[in-house]
Amino acid sequence: MKVGIKIYSKVNFAKNVELIGSPTKSGCIDALVPRCLIGNGQDVLGTSIDKEGLSFVQVEWRDGTISSIMGLKETSKIPTQILLPRFVEPHAHIDKAFSWSRSPNLKGSYEEALAANLSEYQLRSKKELLFSIEKSLNLALVNGIGAIRSHIDSFGKTAMSDWDLLENVRTKWREKIFLQFVALVPLDFWQTYQGELLAQKVAFNGDLLGGVIAPPFNKKKTFKSLLHLVQLANRLRCNIDLHIDESQSCPAAGLKLLLEVLDQVKNEISITCSHLSSMGLLREKAISHLAKKMARNKLKVVALPLTNSWLLGRKDRCTLMKRPIAPIFQLQQAGVVVSVGGDNVNDAWFPLSNFDPINLMAFSMPIAHLSPWDRLGLSPFTTSSAHILSLQWDGLFQQGSPANFILLDSNSWVNALSERSKRKVVVNGEFLNEMPKDKKFTLSNSDS
Ligand SMILES: [Zn+2]
């Protein structure tokens, strides 16, 4: 199902004016724009591009929509800001973010993270849940994130009421951040009566079914659960996002099982494979073979380099040299859409991070060997994430695109990713720092 960003519709612009009380939603800036993010080449034909692939461009917007993009002449003053689309976070856990103090995992292993998560979830109050969500969203907003797909722990007694709360949050935030949720449960939960009820609720809301496949697992039992999940999702016309092969052992065992299931069932929904870390440990030939099969099945991937680097393969005082991470380049080469997500923030799975997409780029690019001046190095953070969430706007700048930007006070990628550059965020044509704070709009962080 195609899910759009409702905040971009004209009807909602009008509502937004009421919310923030600004008369214009218009503006014009000279900026450096990554050439690969300019939708129509005609707009910048003959415009100079610097060594890092940044074009000198003038962007004008009216009523929250880009009205023109024009290449700047070489004789013009070189712009001092980089313009990027507001980011899309394709994989978060806003329900448990900032729970580290309640539930730390000082050893940093996957097993201990899981145990800490389970006990924290059992004790998580509505107040604590709301605190995590609101803090995450406030930070994401000021840091320049415009859409988030978040997995939500959904297998406990409070699951149904948590989803009611999430629906209220989504309504409250819809003008500012588009939210998409994934029900995260043990795979066999979907075969239970409660699982069926939850799945119906999730599908009704336009959200996704989730689950975890990580070794060790019983192949026969897991195959059955996975088959049931894919059939259920197709029956309800609801997409799937799995935590799969987040491991350093049994490379791609979960993916192979998923592909076996897809051989046996007609699948018409979109399936995202989050993590897929152990696939990177296979030999090149096996990676290529599986990547082609994934492309044929239209599987999508969210790589999560930060949590993988922190959690996987820990072995006392022995540093693992071969680190599990999704084979991003090989997947892209086979035609699989790959994006990079932030995953956990300040919880038992990952103690660091802060919903800052520029930080995510700065830390995950060295791990994944991605470069911002390469189209395929930048797309996992921009257009591919928008694609994975099936957003209406793919993040390319062109006439008619929504005026949803980040402006980084920097004249090069290297500076932008090295220093903590000041940034301005433009939401539907308006600068966030010029909006009045009101009850609906609690800013817990500066936008610079
Ligand atoms: Zn995750």
C-alpha cells in the first residue's frame, strides 16, 4: 500500500498556518546541493559542481512548495550552506529510546541487551513510554528528521493500549513528523489469537508487521511461523519489516529461510529486511547469488551499522576483526534498495546516539565505506529511506517538491561531517527556529 506524507497536502498547509501563525511559508536561498539530489537536470544544466559533487543552486519556494531551482553562474558568490532534504529515519525504536538509565547493558552484548529489554518492557509505564516517544520526536524534529519508521515492542499485556497511545501521538505530530510503526513481536506470536487481533489493528492503521529471526532457531518451526506471517500480511494487505540475521553466526540463515518461504507463496506486499548483518560474512559468490534473489523478490534492506558494530561478535577481551554488516554495495549492485538507519538510541541495545541524521552519516560512513559525494553513498540516507517508507516525496529537489530542508552552515561535506555545523530546519516552507513554541510544539533542544 502506498503511504503518503499527509503533511504535504494543501489542506494540511492551511492547518499548519494556524498552528504556527506564519503568513508566508516562502523564501529563497543560495545553497550547495548534492547534484544527485536535484530531480531535473535541466534546472542546473551547465552549473558548476565542486569536487564533492555539490552544485551551486538558488532555490525558491512559495506556500511550502519549491517554485524554482536555478543553477548559479560561476561568477556568483559561492554559497556557504549545504541544502539537504529533511531526513527519513527508516529504523528506530522510539518506544524504548532513553531507557538506558532504567535498563543499562554495561557488557554491551546482544544477549544481555535482549534480557535487559525484556525486563524493562515488562515494567515500562505509560508515562515512561510517552517520555521516550516525545523526547525522540522532539530531538528528531530539531535535528532535521521529517519521517520515522519505528519498531514498537508489542507482545505484552499493554500492547493494544500502547498502540492506541501511538495513534494519538501520530495525530498530534502529523504536521511535523510522519510516523510509521512496526509491531515487533516474537515471530510465532502472529499465530496466536492475540497476534491476529493485533495484526488487524496494525493493518487498519496502515502500519507494518514485524518480528525477529536470529540464530539459533529451529528451522522447521521458524519456516512455519514465517510462512504464516507472510500469508497473514498478504491477507491483510499490510507490509512487513523483520529484524533478520542480526548476528555473527550462521550467515544469512534467516534470509535463506525467508527466500524459501517466498518460493512457496504468492507475495504482493513489501518486505524489508532490517540488519541482514551476517550476510556480509558470506563469500562474494554467495552474497551475489542471494542479492539477485532478493532483488527478484523486491526485498528491501535497512542496514544498521552503529548497533551492529556495538553489539555483534563481542568476545571478552578479544577484538573481532571481521565485523558483521549488510553488504550494502553488493545489494545495491543487484538492484536491491538499501538504506541506513540509526536503530537504537540510549537504550540497552545501544547507549549512544541522539536522532541526529548528520551524526548517523558521520559515524556510519566510515564503518560502511559510504561516501557522501557518491550517489550510492548518499542515497541510503536520503532517497532510499524515503522509498522504503513509500513516502510521496522521494527527497529529490525539483519544482513542486515540498520545501522541507536542512541547511547546514558549511561549504563542504568534509566540514559538515567533521564539525558540528550549525543547522536550520525548514518545515513546510518555514524555518523551525522562527516558529513560536506552544504546547503542541515542545522543543527540548536548540536547532543549532
Ligand atoms: Zn532494531
